[in-house]
Amino acid sequence: MNIGKQFKEGLLTQNPVLVQVLGMCSTLAITTSFFNGLGMGVAVTIILTLSNVIISAIRKIVPDKIRIAMFIVVIAGFVTMVDLLLQAFVPALSESLGVFIPLIVVNCIILGRAEAFSYKNGIVASFFDGIFQGIGYTLVLLAMCIIREFLGKGSFGGGLLNGGAGIQIFPADYGVGMLTLPVGGFLTLACLIALMQWALSKNKK
Amino acid sequence: MDQIFTLLSITLGAILANNFIFSQFLGICPFLGVSKKVDTAVGMGLAVTSGLGLASAVTSLVHKDSLVKFGLGFMQTVAFILVIASLVQFIEMFLQKSMPSLYTALGVYLPLITTNCAVLGVALLNIQNNYNFIESVVYGVTGGLGFLLAIVLFASIRERLVFADYPKSWEGFPIALVTAGLMALAFMGFSGLKVW
């Protein structure tokens, strides 16, 4: 087991969003303000880590044929818990993420890691895999949020700093309003993936 | 009469103005994954449409007649995903038996309908919007048709992208995302469409 290698894979060389291209829906949909991105990232990281640990723990007693169904039930259980906790303690976040919290169940990152990693590896390795992949996902979300919010509305830290309005860096009228719309999500993510591919190919040479 | 107008406005919204792909971001994975050829895109679109229609019918009944009745609303996510997973299994067995060529063409993406966010998404949105049974089914089917429209258009553009000349690091997903972004911009034009 090599934690350093897992760390590098989760954040860079095997980044769930930029390299494996998993979990696109939430990445595109909710990255309009800093708080949304942070909340979603933390929620996914927690669920991913817990489900990785549980799936790795039960991997020897689950028959091969029904493993996907088992994974989904485990994941759905954790998602329901997080959903209810958010509704109870952070209602604002729960409201702005809306349907995308229960949709974490079908976030391909979690099922993908269950199938590709934790079903084949030990509990400790799965635990770290969950944390690092989750952090890799969160970092991409935050990068998307910061870019879209800054260029689109001229602010930083929306929903979190300055009583929810965010710090205004330049007047919102001068922003590229398009970036806060769905179009902006597609274009920003395209630029980030292209940047990643460029960096990886340069690294290889 | 009112009912018909409601259904019509749901239809228009689901196909054009609130297209699942371009404005709600549901079902992006199969949209990007199975859109390299028009034929497979059509197959995927039809599979998703039938999946969405069936799923919204069944989950609407499950929600109203068992979850709400027994006060189990909090089990919504778990119950829905199990229902959807078994539905997809049925579609898979049906296709394998009656349309083997489509079955092999769809390959791994067929079981992936289970984890297609559009399918679970439509079930949850039906509940959120308080749709009754008929409205739910119409929303599911027309949402699927919107997906079909989007993926077929996208696949035909992508087939031509092969001949385009763009920087090497944009190959694959980035250029596809830019295309999707431009299409989303075009579909935004429908958002002013409010007839009723």
C-alpha cells in the first residue's frame, strides 16, 4: 500500500473528474457559487469514504453476481443519511443543491470507485482512496466555482463570505453573465480538462 | 381542457426549454459516452426514453401508494433506486431476447441507465413538482424525447468533428464539451417559450 501514490493519483493523474471523466452532472450543475461547490464536495467525500470502507469490509461475503445491487444499497443508505442531516442542520445548502443531493446515489464516481477499487482492496487502502478521490473531486468543483463566479459575477466566496453575498471584486455588470448559465459550466469544464490533458502530455515527454 | 394545457406545457418544457441535458444537467455521462455515432445515439436515446417513462410511472405509484401511505417518505432515495435497478434489468433482458443487435451496440451503457442521473432525477422531480400519475408519465416520456433529440443532434455534430482541426490537448472530451456548450447556448433560446 502506498498512500503517497494514492494521493497523487486522486488529486492529479487519476483525478475523478478531469481524467476519469466521472460525475459530470453535479460538476456542471451546482458549480455556480463557492458554498455550493464546497458543500457538494464535502458531502461526496464523506459518502465516498464511508461507502468505500463498508464495501471493502463486506467484499468477501457478497456474491459476485449481485455486487452492483449491494453497492447501490450501501451508497443509497449513506446518501439518505447525509441528505437528512443537511436538511436538518444546513437547510440553505440543502435547498440550493436541491435534487442533486439524492442524486449523489447515481454519481458515477462512487459506484466507479466501489467497482474499480474498494471491491478489490483492503479497508485501509479503500479508506484513503475515498478521501483522496473525494478531495480531487472537491478541488475541481472549487476551481469551477471560483472561475465561474469570478468571471461571471465578479465576486468570490458566494454563499459563504460577507453574509452570503460574497466579496465583490468588480461590478457584476462587467461580468460574463453567460458563465453562470449552463453554457458556462460546459465551457469551463472543457477548458479545465484540456489544461489537464496538456499538462499530462507535457509531463510524459 | 386545463389538463391538456398543463400536459402540453410540460411537454414543451421537457423537450425544449428545460431540456434534461442542456438546462438541468441530468444524464450527462451517457450523453458524452454514447454519442460518437448516430445509430448508437438513437438506440441509447430510445432506451433512455423508455427507461424514463417506465421509471416515472412506477416510482410515482410507489411513492403515492406505499411510501406516503406508510409514512416512509425518508426511504424515497433507496426505494427509487432499487425500483429503477430492477426495471433496467427487465429492459436489458427484453432487448437481449428481442433486439440482440441493439443490445450488443449499447453494450456497457445499458446497465449504466441504472446510474443515469436522468432516471432517478425524473423520479425525484416528479415528486418535487407534485405531478400526478399522468403528468409524471408525460414528463418522463417527453424528457426522454428531449434527451433523444439532444443526443442525436450532438452525435451528428461529433461525427463531423473528426475532420476538424483543433489543438491536440482538446482531443476527446474537451472539444465535445465545447460543442455541448454551444448547443446549450442554442437551446437557451427556447427558454423564453411560454405559451400558456
